[in-house]
Amino acid sequence: MTYVLIPGAGGDPRYWDLLVDELHARGHDAVAVPLPAADPDAALPEYAAAVRAVVDTHPEVVLVAQSLGAFTAPLVAAHPAVRLLVLLNPMIPAPGETPGDWWTATGHAEARAAYAAAQGRDPHAGVDLAVDFFHDVPADVAARLIDGPQESDAVFVHPNPLRRWPDVPTRVISGRDDRFFPADFQRRLAVDRLGVHPQELPGGHLLALSQPRLLAETLLNLTG
């Protein structure tokens, strides 16, 4: 079984490096897919093509998608090699919904503000990578990745070709301490849109950086 790993915003495959090492150490193949996120002409169809090209080379695949990657994963999951789809702190799309529309449709801003207020943080503060994403990532790891590539606007505004969720087993893993997509918000979205209750792990939005060993063990448990 090969774990094909889809990054989130920015399309940076380095996000998965620590998890790839953990999976390799346990005798499993893992491939992180670089996405053409900086290309102003590339959107979900091009992202899906990049992932599909990797899936084509492996007989049995577990797709693992981080955050924005959850928009790409269902466009590939119907591939006959895919045995399981795992969404990690995901932006779970509705059919036809664009990533740009997702934020308002899901009530994300309100959920993030409420969680910040509950923690004693400023609910009106703008997004801060150090506060919202890297707060529980080891400093040396954060230093290498915090200034990673940026996402172009194309993926957020171009049409989403998803018409229905693929008929493949789907699991959701959520960070219990995610400040950007609070766990309660993720739980509601996963149940409403997929009928799936997330498995929660300690850690924030970037679990593959803050909890690579635990995440590897969780993925292996999901696949038996």
C-alpha cells in the first residue's frame, strides 16, 4: 500500500517530509505530490491531474489530503487504485463549491473567532501563520517552512468539477488544538457533509509537522 500525500495551500510537498520518514521507517511507501499552486492558470483540474499521475504508478493507494487538499482528493479518489481517502484538518467541499465560496458557506470566520475568544485570543485578529498554524510546530521545523510558497487565486475562483462524493471509504482526522479550523467546526462539517465523525488527535492544523509519529501510527491503524 502506498500513501499518496496531497499538501494544502501552497502545494508544498515538504509539509509531508516528517510523515514520509515515519511511514518509511515502518516499511511503507509514501509519496508527497507537489501541486502547481503558484501557477495562475492552474486550478483543481490541474491539481487532480498531478495527483492522478502519481496514483497511476501504484496498484494500491491511500490518499491523504491536508486542508485545501480535500478539494483535490475527491476528484482522484474514484481511481481504481484508491482504497481509502483520509482527510486531515480538511476543507470538505460540497459538490460544485469552489474553495473561495467555502469560507462563507461553512461559517468558518465565526467559528474561528469564537474559538479564539474562548482561548483568550483576539477574535478579530487577522490570520498569523505563527499563531494560527505553527504554534505547536517545533521551532526548527517551522523555520524551514513558515515562508513556503504562496497559493495563486486561481484555485479559489475557478469552477469545481466535483459532482458527487466518490464511492470510496472516507475518514477524517482533526487536530484537537487546531486554531484555524477549530475541532468543533470540523466535527460539524464532517458530519453534515460526509456523515463521518472525525478522529481527533492532539495538535494543531499542521499535524504532519507537530505529530508525525502519532499521525503515522493513526494512518496505519486506519488501514489495518
